[in-house]
Amino acid sequence: MHDEDSVTPAQSHKQFQFSLTALLVVVLAAACALSLVVVIPSGIAVPIIIFLSMAVPAVLTVGIVFGGTSLRPFCIGALFPTGVLLYATGWLFGLSVLEPPPISDLDSMDQWMEFFEGIGTPYRVYAGSAWFFSIIIGYACVVSQRIFLSRRHRV
């Protein structure tokens, strides 16, 4: 009986090959993430980062449930830093209710832009580092899985 989640040595070499389309999508995603963290003004970037901090854990959860052999451990590893980012985002807005100016007093778009500019720099650095570490930890989980599976095949 063959386990469909097991990886044979011949399959492990194939999984590290990328198509040109996949490579271009990865480069595009990295460019968009870096522009959000570095280039785009905080008044625009922070709301987008907040939305992504809520959406990325949901997408990673779908990858855990429906993903293949390498996608599952990557999503499990990447889910922790993005979950911490989501938690920090909740605390950021929880504290902004208490700290001046309270969100309830922000009536105009200019006041909202000023609020996002004020929290922008530290939040962008934190979000960028969480995304970076989610990729690193995700790949570390994939490598760990391959090590454990290779030991299982040797035994």
C-alpha cells in the first residue's frame, strides 16, 4: 500500500523545479510586498497591509487543508508569523481606541491619512518582517518534513 503523502527521492528533485510562470509570479509578489513596505505612502499602504494581515492567514489555512505534500508544511510554518501579525494588528487598533486621537474622533479623510502616517513606519517594518519570517519558517518546515520522510524511508 502506497501512502499518497509520502515523497520518494525521485519526486523530491522534481518539486524544487519551477516554471517560468511560477518564477514571474513570485517576483511580482515580492515586488508588490516590498513596494507596500517601502515605497507607497503610509496613508495608502497601511490599510492594504491591514487587509492582507487578515487575508493571508485565511489563504494559508486553505493551503493546509487542501494543499499537497510540500504546500501543507509550508503553510503550517508560515501561518504562525502571519497569525502574530494579525494579533498585533488587533492590538494596534485596540490601543488606538485608547490613545489620542481616538478613532471615533477621526471624521475626515485627512485625519485618517494623518493617523495612518503616524503608525505607518513601525507597522510597515513589523508587517514586512512578519511576511519575511513566514516565508523562511515555511521553507524550514518543508525541509524538516523532507528530512523526517527521508529518515522514515531509510528505516
